[in-house]
Amino acid sequence: MAAVALGVAAVIAASHAVASIGGLLKVRLGGDEQQTRVVMDIDQAASGKLVSDGSADGHAVLLLPTVSAQGGLQGSGQGLVKAWAIEQTSAGARLQLDLAASARVRARFLLPPADGVDHYRYVVDIVSQPGGVRLVSSPSPSAAVALQLRPQIAPSQVLPVSLKKVVVIDPGHGGHDPGATGALGFEKDVNLAAALALKARLERSSRYRVVLTRQDDTYVPLETRVRIAQRAGADLFISLHSDSGPDATLRGASVYTLSDKASNRAARFVSRNDWFMKASLTGDRGVSDILLDLTQRATKNRSAAFAQTLVGRIEGKAPLLRRSQRDAGFMVLLAPDVPAVLLEMGFVTNPDDEEFLRDPQRRGRLMNAVGDSIDDYFNQATRLASR
């Protein structure tokens, strides 16, 4: 939903005047004949207007009013893109994509500088639509001449773009914050061991890029954990914890999503110099509030769907609390644009749960179940998107 919300923000922003003009740095392509991604590296934030998604005649056209592409560029294609060209017009930079049969632009969005990348990236995702009908037309002679005049970019210069889902794993507590204390040690150590096991499980597949908010016994502020997820472009955020209670007989896992009461707190959180709000490129607070509300609703729905899938996968692999799916206002769940859950894996104050969580084999089986739930979640999302 983060990508969709930012894409909507870019469309709305196109109607607002922006004084500065950004320069095009590079164009990259990645993907295959099912899904292809085009990334334009630019030196400042920009809005875009989709003139044509390519479904009618195979030519997708995107206008970037605040981007300069003096001299023009063109390159060979990859996956669903047969060729691409960018030319400078009086209305800004104009990107044309020559698409394969039945392909179309599905989504586009702006990514801010993050994770060592010091510039903005305007992303265009193209997907195949089986059974689509398309009109066929030949390019005009003038268009062919224009393409020949643009400097060529060798295929070796087109860098691959990852289409992997980004999963951020947050081992709760750490450093001077030990979390709950069990008979055998601290919660923070159990959380980190579980996070490393889940990371290993996900990385056995080529589907994911996994980011940890901490990889050792260090303290990471709660707000920073949320920022890490946003800056990584997370498709899913899962925070791992081990519960505690006054009654040592209490045991079982539970899954938390953001509560309705915490929505206002999330709004206050993102309004404090947050890049999600900046990406709308507009000073219209009403537009920003609408975008935030739409994004929050969709994100909460996705979080709830994943939580339900997660509980179903955990059942039988570990004890569950009677009411295993819950909601709360935990800080790490506040990002409005990243589906997120907090998993309490069990109670370290319960001897059986603590022994279970400290046993590498049983903990590994639990994390395998969590990994299976992540597979299920993205498989379902893919099925829905293909309808």
C-alpha cells in the first residue's frame, strides 16, 4: 500500500506548481516477462502524470513535469519492456515505454533517499495482463528519426532492479533494555535468536530481502525501528517479543495489530517530519490527511489479514493464548504505510514457554511456521492482484 499511496500522492502533486527542476541521473530496468520494473534515478523529489498505461496500443507514456532530461536518452528493454526512450518536452521529461503484448503499467511511486542511496527514485511497475486486446500501430517516421538521434545506452549499463519483497524483522528490546526476565535469562536474547532463525528461513527462498532492526545486543529506539521499516520500503514488518505476566502458569503466543484508538497517535507520529507526508509534494493539508487516512485503512486491513494467517500457521506449533489475535497501540506498529504485527512468542515467565523458546529446534519450528505464514500472505496478495 505504501507504493500505491505514494503513487496517488504523485498524481495529485502533478496539479501543483513546483518551482525547482530536478535532473535525470540514470534509468534502470529489472524483472522478467511477468513483472518488470523501471527505475528513474533523479536528484530531487518529483511528481508524474500517466498519459497512457500501454494497455491500448503497447506504448506507455509518463510525463514528469519537474524533471529535466536534456539531450534525451534511450535504451534496450528487459522483460515486458522492449525499448524505452526519454525526451525533453516543453511540459517536462516524457518517458515512453514500448511494451510487450498485453502488458500495462500497474503502479508507480516515488522512493526517497534511504539505505545508502542519496537520491530519489521514481519507480514504474509493469505487469502482464493475459487475454488483453491491443490495437497495433506503426511508429511515425518522425518518431523513428527522433529515436535514432538520442544517445544509446548499452545493455551492460542497465542495472538490475530487485523485485523481492522486503520483510523487516524487529527483535524486541536489546542493549540496556533487557525486556522481561525469565528463570534462564532475558527476553532480549530470545527475541534476537528467533529473529535470526526467521531471517535464515526467509533467505532460503529467493523471494525476500530481509532487514533486521538490530543484529546484536544493541538498543534501538522504538521510533528508529519504524523508520528503518519505512526507509527499507518494507512490504511487511514483524516485531518479535516474549511476554511476561504476574501468573507463572500463564502461557501461549499472541499476535497484535494496531488498535483503532491508536490511529490518532499514528497521525501525530507521521506528521513529525516524516517522508510519507513530504512525498505528496503539496502544502494542501487536506490532501495529505486524505492520503494518510486511506493508507492507514488499507494497511490495517492487510495487517489484520496477515495476523490471521500467522495465528493459523502457529497453531499446533506452539501454545496459543485463548484470545490469540489482539490489538494495541505499540509504537512499532504506528507506520501508516507498512503492514505490521507484533508477535508475542510465549511467556518467559512461564517455565514451559521459556524452555520452548530457548530450545533451538522447537524455536526453529516456530519460526518456520512464521515463515510459512509470510509465504501465504504474499501468495494471497499475488492471487488478488492477478484477478
